[in-house]
Amino acid sequence: MKTTATFISFFAALLFIACGSSPSPKATNQASTSMETQATIDWTALGEEPLLDIETSMGIITVKLFKETPLHRDNFVKLASEGYFDGLIFHRVINNFMIQAGDPQSRHPQPGANYGSGGPGYTIPAEILPHYKHKKGAVAAARMGDHVNPERASSGSQFYIVHNDNGTPHLDGAYTVFGETVKGLEIIDKIAATPTINPGSNDRPVNDVFIINIRPAE
């Protein structure tokens, strides 16, 4: 298993990976546009707390990543710069709780399939800080449960955004919060409100919601 020593920071040279498209012509066009956009971005110009636009098929969510969680920040920016998130779906959506994405197996979503087990092949050491709470719009890393992951290491790519006006305080201190939403809470509301398949089970939206790309905020 790779470790965080293999990570490159977002100040390193870009490595582009081929991004798959969804079966729909619309998603195919979005993927092509995304790759053209990524090729023109100077990712080395980002500061210590980068602002990123998560462009979804329902609108744009702008997030700020925290400098106090550098392992998670740098890994997220690295994956975004590679186009890793492009074309993935929000595979788990629970209204008044959270919306979750980042499983590379969801790039070519199949009808009836469950997602949530995929990743880049490594985990990230926990960076759980008491002053970063699971407020609405908080960006946090998904992970395996304590019984198999007592060190609470984070998934290498899966993340969730909190959707609850009162936050989800029962998750505080248990998961790494590494960013927050600064614009687009209404988009999170829209995604969270979409009907899901088997609510309480896999919670995948009936109509898939895609991440088109993630890029530095304009």
C-alpha cells in the first residue's frame, strides 16, 4: 500500500490521466470540456488555503481547503489536477446528512450498481483537529470504520460534504474535516434533495449527479 510519502504536492508538475465519460452524450461533452479546461490551469499558483470550484451537473460548489490539514489538502489538489474526480458521481446522498463522492469505480455508472468501495490504493493519516467541526458545508474525508481502522486513516479519494443546518456534531472528532464550503450551499441543498434508490441502504440518486471537474475558483 502506498503511503503519504508518495504524494506530490500541488506545487509539483502536473500528471494528467485519461478520464472516462458516462454513457450519455452530454456527459461525454462535459468530460471533453473538462480536460481542455484542466490543460490551461496553472495549479502551481494556489496558496496555502486554495479555493476550488467543484462543478457538478447541478451547479458549482466553491470550497476552501485548510492549511492545517496539509496531507488532505495536497492530496485533494493533486487528484483534482490529474482530473481524477472528473466524471464521478455522488454515489451516496442522504438529505439532512451529507453528499459523498470520490469513488473512481463510479466513473462509468451502471444501472443498479452500488459504489463506495473504490479509491486510489492508499489512505491518508488522520488530521483530526478539534476546532474544525462538521458544520453545514464542511468538507471531510470518508474512511473505514474504527473496528478495521482504529487509527482513523482517511480514504485516499472519497469525501463528503455535510448537509444539515445544524451540522452533524456526532461526527466531530472522528473524521478529518479538511475544508469548508464558501459558496454554493444551495447546490448542496439541490443535490441532497434528489430522490435516491433504496433510501437507508445504498442511497444512490435515481438520476446520477456528476462531478464535471474540480478546478481553482475564478
